[in-house]
Amino acid sequence: MSVYTPVTEAELRDWLRQYSVGALLACEPVAAGIENSNYFVTTAQGRFVLTLFERLPAEELPFYLELMAHLARHGIPCPAPIADLSDRYLQRLNGKPAALVTRLPGRSLEAPAAAHCAELGALLGRMHLAGRSYATYLENPRGPKWWRVAAREVTPFLEACKRALLEDEMAFQAQRRFPDLPRGPVHADLFRDNALFEDGRISGVIDFYFAGIDCLLFDLAVCANDWCLESYRLDAGRIGALLRAYHAVRPFAPLEREAWPVMLRAAALRFWLSRLHDHHLPRPGMLVHAHDPEHFRQILESRRGAAAPWID
Amino acid sequence: MSVYTPVTEAELRDWLRQYSVGALLACEPVAAGIENSNYFVTTAQGRFVLTLFERLPAEELPFYLELMAHLARHGIPCPAPIADLSDRYLQRLNGKPAALVTRLPGRSLEAPAAAHCAELGALLGRMHLAGRSYATYLENPRGPKWWRVAAREVTPFLEACKRALLEDEMAFQAQRRFPDLPRGPVHADLFRDNALFEDGRISGVIDFYFAGIDCLLFDLAVCANDWCLESYRLDAGRIGALLRAYHAVRPFAPLEREAWPVMLRAAALRFWLSRLHDHHLPRPGMLVHAHDPEHFRQILESRRGAAAPWID
């Protein structure tokens, strides 16, 4: 359960008068999510999600909300922020920055098949194309700069072999930056629980609060390490489907083929680091169990030890 | 049938590459509508409507498209224009200005009950509140200025009694302008066929191509003369439901009560005039039968002869 800030029905009813979404019919807290407080809100107009931002720096919030608005108006099925009567996406509620966004239909999948990975790949390609005209800049807040800070902080907690792995991977990544890869807004956290499906089609991509500007290929690597996993390796059928469907929408640049193995390792490193950090240095008041860091260490080891599948 | 400009599947497939809505799955011309060419377009991403603008001045199109975008991001269920990869709503296709908008679910009603009129009233209230922050100005293109032009043009075709009615109503209206009524963007053409319902709830308002800035009350009068009609009179149950639901969202100003009977007559006059004009002076190439002007003459006579129902 991860609602940090309670909101009563009376408070919400009052607050919604600043919007043109009609009267409140129902409100229930959302159990999933570990960074914000979320509520499912139903009004006379439709279904929405109310988010109270618990952690994110207030100055970064417009980047996320405007990005979702940008993608939504390009036809990407992502939560569309609702503007209030003063035409603002960002409001306050019970002392927290807050936003109302559309609630998308569908459910996330635990065990996606190759066809679902193809749906995801095509959508990611479309999202990256649509993101090209988004003008606001925010560096991926969990990019290489953050890795260095996090690595320094978690190192004292690591046993020798893991410390050696981390040092070695950090050194490897530092020598292999690709400044010329296609870049743009990336979701950067598109795990299975952040995609919704309905009747076999992808019906929504949610939770853009780790988005930032980075290599587009990084987004794909994050997806691959979650959607295509088979005993920590990449399942040939699913990774092929993901890459081919993406390529059909946004054809890969030659440099991206070269960068792919490095990017898969970078994506594993990023989540190993954040899970180590949440595990050893939990934020005060954090209500949920941190994910086990071991999962991404194993993925990283696997990516280091095996050739990265690619398409012909 | 009202598709003036043909579009082949190959042309559409090519054209859609400028958007991030995925590959074309199906396309069918839309029979309804008399002003533009419309196609239902299904892509890998969802359901859209493609509109080729046949009549509207190109410089007015941004007003309509931006208004729909504005209302949609305030949570109003209206067609949301899809931005292309260069971030523009307005494109060209086969020599015509063209736009792609979301296709809304639901069906229009022929015989709405009081509950449907209440749904409409609440939505219209929310739409007017959301429209308040829309900054672009376009005078209602079928407002009093246009009435004078149209009246002059159709008068030669009218028999004496209708000519007298038109002259008398024009004089009546000219003496009763209400510059202090609440104004803003109005749909101005919200007949039954421009609203969609699903499971008894209003699921969409479509066809904003007669919108403009005018008295908000005018929008309600247009609705009343279509949705609440009973042998040309206003059905007490339906008009009461419409007005009460609207008032609950945007409470009426005292002046609006006074203006209401005049506004009902103005709304009847506007459509009598346009139907007379389409009937006697059809545009070249107009493919559809013009509506019978008599219908709105009868409504106008009825509004002139009876007290206008209002809420307590």
C-alpha cells in the first residue's frame, strides 16, 4: 500500500470544482506505485487518476506533465493531464503538488508473449517519433551522473565480489559513451507493470515520472531486460519481436547496432544501482519493501557474459 | 452521401506517415455531414476521423482545431486533434486542408428523454467553464452580422407573409442585444446528431465547425430548439432538465433569465435563415438536399407566440 497523503472525499469534491470534469462519483486509493500517492477518481465525465507528488522536485513536474500532454496529442495512449479552469496541469492538494490525468483502459501482463513485445516495440517507436518535437529538456535523472553518485553511496555496503563487479561495469560504461546516438524523451521505466493491454493490443503506457532526455535505445534496453527475460537471459522470440516491431516504425541507425550490447548492460546497471540504493539507504517514511537488488545483478552478469541478440 | 474529395487507401497510408498513430488498418467514408469530407480511419493505434475541409476559410481552421484541443485537455469529450510529427494540427491532403481527430464512442439519439437533456445540459455547462480560458477570438460566423447579409439575400425569394415575419424578427432582435451576457466559445450547432451517448451517458460532442465566440446562452437556446421540441413547442420536462443541469454547473446570471426568450427566438431565426439560404441559394456542387426551412419558421413562430419556460 503506497498512499502517503490521505485525501477525503469532501476534500476531493471541493478540489475538483477547479476542473470541468463534473461531479465526483467515486474515489479509491491505488495500491501500486512507490513514488507518489495515487487515487482512481470517477466523475460524471469519466475515469481519472489523481496523483500527489511525494518525492519529485517541483521544478521537474512540468517536464513530465507537458511530455504526457505532448504524447497524448500525438495519439500515444498515455495519461493525458487535465487542465484546470485556469488552464494549468499542476495544482496543489493537501500541501502536495497534484495533477489529474486520464485513466486508461486495460491491464498489465505478467507473462507477455512475442506478440505483446511486438505491440510494445511498435508503440515505443511511435512514442519516440512523437517525442522528437518535444522541446523541453530534462536530463534523464537516473543517467550516468546519478550512477556515479549512487555507486559511491552504496559501495560501502557491498561485499568484495559485488563491489568489484560494480567498479568494473562503471569503468566499462564510462569508456563507452555514444554521444551520437539518436536521443530524445525516453520513458526509462517501461516495465511490464507500466503498460496496459486490452484484447491483445497495447492500450496504455503509464507512469512517466522517471522520463528524461537520453538515448532512445536506452528505453528499448530497459524494456528488453524486463519483457524478454528468460532465466536472466533474453528470449530470442520476444527480443526479436520487440526489436523488429520497433525498427519497422523507427529504423535503427547503424551506430545503434554497435551500442546495443553496451545499452543492455547500462539498463541493467541503472536498476541494480537504484535497487541497491533503495535497499541500503531507504528514504525515511518509505512504506513499501524495496525490490531485491539481486535480480538486476544477475541480469547484468548475464548481459556481460553473452552476445546481445539483434535483428538481421 | 457527402464525401466531396476522394482519398485512396494508398494516399492515406502515405499521408499517415506524417503522424505517430501507426499503420492504417481501415478507412471508410462517412455519409453524414454536409460541410466537409469525413472518413473513419482505423490504425494500429486506434480510431480516428479524417476531415478534409471543403468550405471553411483556411484562416479560421486553427480557431476550431485549437478549441477542440483546448476542450479535450480540460476533460471535455470532444474530438481531440492529433498533432503530426512536426507538431501541427492542420495538414493538407489532396489539395485540401485536412486534420486527423480522435473518434469518440457512442451514438446519437433521435428521441432524447429528460435524462439525456440533463446529461447535455451538464456537459454544456462544463464546456462553457472550460472554454473561459480559451484565448483565441473568432466571432460566431453565423451571428447577427451574418443574419443581415443572409436576410437581404433570401428576401427576394420569400412570399409576403414570410418576408414580413423575417423583417419583424430582424427588427425585434436588433433592438434587443445583450452586450453584458456571459460570453465565450460556443458550439452553436449542438443538435442531436452532434452528441453521442453510450449507456445513457453523454460520450461525445462533435462537429465544432460552426463554433465561435458568442453569448453562452445562445448555445443553450440552439440545444433547446432541437432537443426539447414537442410539436414546435418546448416540452416542459426536457427543457427543465436541460436548464437545471446546466445551472447546477454554471449558475445563470440574472440577466440571462431576461434574455432567454429573445435568445430562443434568435436561435430559431439563425437556422431559419441558413436553411432559407441553402434552399434558395445552394452553393455550387452541394451534394446533399438542404433541410426544409419551414421547420425553423414554425419554431420561430412558436417562440414568438409563447412564454419561454425557465427554472425557478
